[in-house]
Amino acid sequence: MDGKRRRVVITGLGAVTPIGIGAADFWQAVKSGKSGVADITRFDASQHTTHFGAEVKNFQPENWMTPKDVRTMDRFSHFAVVSAKQALQDASLNLDATDRGRMGVVIGSGIGGLNEIEENFTVMLEKGPRRVSPRFIPNEMMNAAAGNVAILIGLRGTNYAVASACASSTHAIGLAAREIQWGYADVMFTGGAEAALTALGLAGFCSAKALSTRNDDPARASRPFDKERDGFVLGEGGAVLVLEEFEFAKSRGARIYAEFLGMGSTDDAFHITQPMEGGEAAAKAMTLALEDGGVAPNKIEYINAHGTSTYHNDRMETAAVKRTFGDHARKLAISSTKSQIGHLLGAAGGAEMVATVMAVYEDIAPPTINYQVPDPECDLDYVPNEARPMKINYALCNSFGFGGHNACLLIGKYRP
């Protein structure tokens, strides 16, 4: 480390989402306004107040790892490993020509191996404690995703997990970028994974009255910033990005999607689940990201919003954007990918960062689908219902999590 901050670029994308497996399929579905929300099929949700979610379907992890590896991992680790291998392939990295000690992993998750917890607790109740799997702890622990990515790809550098609820993978990406900026790594695999769409996970969020109960129309249940929103939709999935030091990427002729410029991070210090009225701390996170990247507020064209489709979050985020950007707020294109994929919790920021990167790369603002009834308290431009071709030189990606965690990432169009 020489004290000089190094440039960080994004060269690989991987995604396992409710609307597409693989970043290319995911992005195509985003642009077309596809919804991944439907009645739950993985378990019987008929006794829950919400019967639907955003499931990852037609997912075959055995196409990316051995049957043994599939058996010895929780579903959230499957999402992480497959996304990471997709990102590796997309980046065209030659691992054998790279110092593996200079390549690391930071993966975020809000909950970790909830499937594993449910299954083994049931086994213990029905068959006794001696029948609990010896793989239980290594499978359910939150750092299992990061560890498994490193093991199966062979990455020996910095490796850890980040947990900050719905801001987990956004924090993970920013912290991974800093590993490169300050000289500790040349390549980082980073993002998030979550598989909390289980009977227990759904029941918990139902009891908290956080979810939409639009059981008669699931595909249109997630409606961020719409006046008739009634809660978020629980989703699952994973996304991983490959970040590289600019000169390293340039020397190997890598395709560069965008440049990572900055991160801002704050906490509301207000309430464990409800965001702070007025969005002061969220606005500060956006301001810090802009300052970190040296970009003036009036240079931002697009924001991928946290946009959960809940009453409190959407009005808070709207207020935070106005607080950050002043008059420029009304010139911004703002959209919520959660309208299509639901809320991936700790993986949300990873998937939404992939969408933000592609928005900058292709100059297309993704839509907020299901936007029908304007809310006077949410009165900005949310790119309603259809993707919008437009010049995007600079963009922000927001994530706000239970615990008051606020994280914001700034990226820009790559310029040699």
C-alpha cells in the first residue's frame, strides 16, 4: 500500500434472481418490466397472511458445482457461489495468471442459512439432538457464502461477510472496493446472497406486518412509491460483481462496465425497523458517497432507489433525495428494482447494483413497474412502468436496512 487511492472498475457480473438467472437474463427482464412475484411453490403458505413471494425458479446449482457441494451448502450459499462463478466467467479472468493472494471476497447477507436452521431444528424436535447434521453450523453461518466462494474458485485474499440487514451487500461492495482502492487487493468478488423465503422467514415478516397482502394480485403487489402500496414482497437470490484495480484490468484488456467511485454509510440511530422521518441520515449517506467520489450532486442522472413499497420507506427516501439534491431532485430518474424482484433483503443491494451498472453501461433507466396511483408524498420521477433510454454518466444505488443502516454507492461511466 503506497497511500495513493487507486481506481476501481467493474468487469464481471453474476446474478441469480426471481426474473432471471445470469446477469444478461436478469438485465433483459428488468428492461422489459417483468415481474418475478407469484404464489409460493417451495412450501405451503396457505396458513400465512401472505401467500406469495419472489422465488428463484428453474435454478440448478449442480450446473455450476458438484453434487456433493450442492448437498453440503445452504441455498443462500448456492446463490452466492453460482453468482460468483457467473461473474468470473463474465469477467474472463485467468486465475492461473493472477496472484490468488491478491484476490478476495466480501459477501453480504442479512440472515444467512435460514433453510438450514429450520430443517435442523425440525430434526432435533422430531428425532432428537443426535440427529442434527454435523454440517449444520458450517452451512448456516453467515460467512459460509464468502467462504464457499473462496474455496470453490480459489481466492486466497481478504475474505469476510457483512451483515447490516437490507444494506448488507451494498456495504459489502463498498468495503470490497476500498480493499482495492487502498492497495490490499487487485481483484474482489463481492455482492450478496439471501434465501430467507422459507416458512419461518415468511411467518416472521407477516407477523411484523411488513408484507403486502395483495393475495389476489401478486404480480402487482410490489408497487414502490405508489399511493396504494401496502408492504414489501419477500424475495430471494444473489448477485456478485467482480471489481478490479483499473491498471490491472487495463493490462489484461478487460471489458469494463463502469467505474466504482464512492460509498457513503450512516445510521439513523432512531428505531430498529422504522426509518427516520425526513430521511436526514439517508440523505447524509448519499452526500458522503458523492463526496467520496468527488462528484457534484447536479451531475447525478439516475438513482436505483431502495424503494421497498412500504409506506414509511418510500416517503422517507423521497424526502432524503430532496434533502440531498434540492431542486435537482426533480431532474433525476429514480426507480426501484424491487417492483420486479421483490425485496432480496441482504442480497438486495447486490442485485440492484448489477441493474445500476447496466443502466450506466447501456444508458437505460430501469422502470418502476406497477406504478399506477401517484402519491402526493412521493412526487419525484420514478420512471413509471417502462424503461427509459437516457444518458447516464453518474448513478447512485441506495440501500436502507433494519437497524437504521444506510448505505449508498456511486458509480460512473468508464472513461479511460
